[in-house]
Amino acid sequence: MAEPTFKAPKGTRDILPPESGRRRALIDAFAQQAELAGFGEIMSPIFEDLGVFKRLGESTDVVTKEMFDFFDKGDPPQHLALRPELTASVCRAFAEHRPTPPWKVWYEGPQFRYEQPQAGRYRQFAQVGIETLGTDDPQADVDAIALGWHFYASLGLREITLLLNSLGDPTCRPAYMEALRTYLSDNAASLSPQSQVTLERNPLRVLDSKRAEDAAIISAAPLMVDFLTDETREHFETVRAGLDQLGIPYELSPRLVRGLDYYTRTTFEFAADALATAQNAVGGGGRYDGLVEDLGGPATPGIGFALGVDRILLACDAEGVFTTPESAVKVFVVDVTGGSHALGVCTTLRNAGIGADRSYGGRSMKAQMKVADRSGAPFAAIIGEDEVVNGEVTLRDLRGDTGQQRIALADLAEHVARLLS
Ligand code: AMP
């Protein structure tokens, strides 16, 4: 094949059928479970004022290096950015509309980050997620984590590990940050050059480094859990007790800081053990009790998560679960009289809720049967001159062993529905 003139931009992909059908099924499954738990869908803009995302933290890679930002054609122009995640948009929407708390929303859609593309890492990727705004009840944390946990299980995934940590709150964070900064500064010479730069901006993010040369220093660094106030510790204990009550296993991960700066208290990540470590994070979330206020709203605690659709599907491939859904086409209409009868038969079947497709261009019986076979439809409805004269079709079983039979056109939809049920 000749090189195409244009290709999808670096880090983006076309999701073609039938893979797109599998993705849609995953999103539908998530929507259903979120709605069952009392979440309603929020549909927010794909771009926002750049300032919305800047609130995510000036020391976050997502904000400093990975933003797809641009100026619009206004006078003066507005500095906008494609969303790199959805929590900031949800908090902006909360501050703008002031819904009655607790406000529970779910979402799905593309996110954009200017990253170095590799397996499981794209510049446009999809997330599903939830946010609960307006309560700091630890039960809301448990509810959120449980929804994520059960969603993976519902897809058939078995090799998921839940990593859990508490990042403290503004009352205990400063003392910890001071201890961490002192420790890392004392050991700066042994850190990678990249981590030395990160240390200047935010010592917490050094803990996120996966570089081998940082491992020894990080493993001996002070831990947030040793600095929690009684209140924060109790909140964390209640979250853990709730997970125990639901029988959801977790690993305490005292160095889990996650990529975004806004997290407070409960922080968690879901890792797919079937994927390579560099891209095994299939979802994550936590509390962000200061973010709504940072965006100009009233002081409002929040808890939520985002799950990476692309990586979840990679994990499903690795575990051999949640395979491509069956074709919606149940009857392939093969019309060897020219094609106009297929028009009526397809319409009748579709109006009865039965998926139907056909060939175009008046092709031979053999050619049409080949397409019917490829379509995945379990039945072919064959229309020849004799069938037309008698007001019938020949229904052929393409996958089973019930052979073929002549059916009155008027009975076709009902007959197929019976066979399918
Ligand atoms: P984050 O918003 O960084 O916490 O990411 C939440 C989830 O989105 C991650 O656990 C990944 O599954 C997914 N994700 C984040 N960045 C990317 C990316 N560049 N490509 C694919 N998936 C991503």
C-alpha cells in the first residue's frame, strides 16, 4: 500500500470497528454502574480557560510541560487549553453552577497531554470517572474506591491491585514537606539531575520518580503517614475499615503521591498486574479538598477517580477478557433480483429491532454470501425470483446446523426474533 498523504497526529489513533464497539460497551458498562450508584453524567467542554488547569498545580508535569494550549481569535484573545483531565473542569462547573451538595457526577471522554507516546501512553486518551463534591465523609471515599474496584471486576479483570495512601491535609502537610525537603536536600547529590530539578519545585513529586538512581534515596525518605494529625489518621482508618467491610483488598503504598498536586488525604491507584510496570496504572484518584476553592468556589471537599480506558482495554487483552462484542447485524439480506427487495426487508427487520444489512451493486449470489459470512450475522435471508413471486424469503442458518427454510415475508421478523431468543 502506498504511504498515505496524511496520518493521525503523533500520539493519536483512529479507533476502528469492531474495536470501537468494545470501547463503547466498556463506557456503557461504566455509565450503568455509576448511575446505579447515584451519579449523573456531566458533559463539559473539551477546552477550558488555561487558568482552570493551572490550578492543578504549577509543579505538575501535566501543567508545565504537557498542555495543549492555544489562543482563540478573540480580541483580546483568550488563552485556552484542551483538557488534560476532568477533575478541574468538574470543580469549575461546581463553582459556576453551585449545585446542591453532595454533587455526584460521572464522565467519559478524551483527554489531551503532550507526552512521549509509547505503548499505553498517548497524546489523546480516554477516561471514565466520577467525582463527589461537598462531603468529606470517609464513606464517600470507600464508595468511590468500591465503584472502581467492582467496575474492573465486572469486565472480568482479576489481576488488579489497589494501592492506598493518605497524603495528609493542610494541617499536617507543612511539617512533612519540611522534613522531606530537608532530607532530600541533604541527599541531593545522590539524586538524578531530573529529580534535583523537581526537588526545587516540589519535593513530594520526587517520590514519584521511577528512575533507578533515585530508588535508594526515595526508599529511606520520611513518610507522610508518620506525620498525619489525629483527625487525618482517623479519616484514613475509617476508609480502610470500610474497604475491609466490603472485602476489597488493598496494599498500603506510603510513597504513592500521584501525578497531580491537588490531592489531600485519601489517595489511591489501580495497577493492572498483567501490564508492564511503566504503564500499569489503569486508574487513580483521591481527595482534593481545596480545589473548588482554588477555582473561586466555596470551600468544598471532593473525592473522585479517573480510569484510563485505553489501558483498561490493554489489560483486558492481556487477561483475555472483555472481548469484542458480537455484531449487531443478525440477518444479512442477500437479494439476487437486483437489490430493491433487500431495501424493504432490511427496513422491516430494523424497525422490528433486528439488526439487518445487505450488499450493494447487484453482485452475484456467491459474492453476497461471502459478505454475509464476513458480517458475523447468524442468518442470511435470501431473495430470488421464486421467493419474490411467493412473497417469501429463504432463511439460512450461517453458524448453526438448522439448515434453511422458506418463510413468509410477513412472518420473517417474528420468526427471526424467536430464533434469536
Ligand atoms: P491521571 O489523571 O494522571 O491520574 O490518570 C488517570 C488514568 O488515566 C491513568 O491511571 C491512566 O490509566 C490514564 N492515563 C493517564 N495518562 C495517559 C496517557 N498519556 N495515555 C493513556 N492513558 C493515560
